[in-house]
Amino acid sequence: MIRIKTAILLTFCLLIVTAWGCSHKQEDACKQPENTIKITGSVHELSLYPDPPPPFPEHEGKAEFMSYCAICHSLKYISMQPDFPAKTWDAEVTKMITKFHAPVDSITAKKIVEYLVAVKGKK
């Protein structure tokens, strides 16, 4: 729980610094991309620039992987992982469910593990 609170606080601080930096630059230097999310409050406006997910190969289980894994963390994080054997991917998915309470049933978990082994499995 402390890690989640710390991550939220750090993300919020980063967004504030980014917004402050853009407000002090020339308008052209801070043009917003098309996929910008604007949050307007009573005093300030904050724009978020979501990272597009990295490309993942088509394979059975991709939809489950993209949907469930992205609930808790960036898919970019997964793309940066080394190729793991099936046993390690199974342990990682199990950890996400048991320790971090990812809302994934056993059938979906199996599909996610099979997808990860297919695209990021140790050859």
C-alpha cells in the first residue's frame, strides 16, 4: 500500500513539474499531441500525455494480456522484461493475482501466461 501511495505521489509531482515547465515556455514548445487528456479545475488546467502502448505481436491471449495487465501497470514495463521461461511467467502472473489482487480468473491467467511465453518466452 505504501508503494502505491508513493507511486501516486511521485506521478502527481511529475505532472505538476511538467505542467509548470510548459506554462513557462513559449506556446509552440508545449503543443499538445492529439491524444491529450485535459483536466480542467477551478484554478488550473492539467494536460496528460498518455504513452501509447508498445507494439505486441498478434497471438492468442493478446486481448486478455492487453486488457488485464494494463489495469495495474504500463505495458511498456512488460516489453522491457527479458525473455523468461514459462515457469517464470507463470510465477509472475500468479504473483500479480495473489499478492497484488489482480482481478484475473484462472482461465484468463492461463491465456495471459501462454501469450507471454509465446511473445516473451525464453527460446
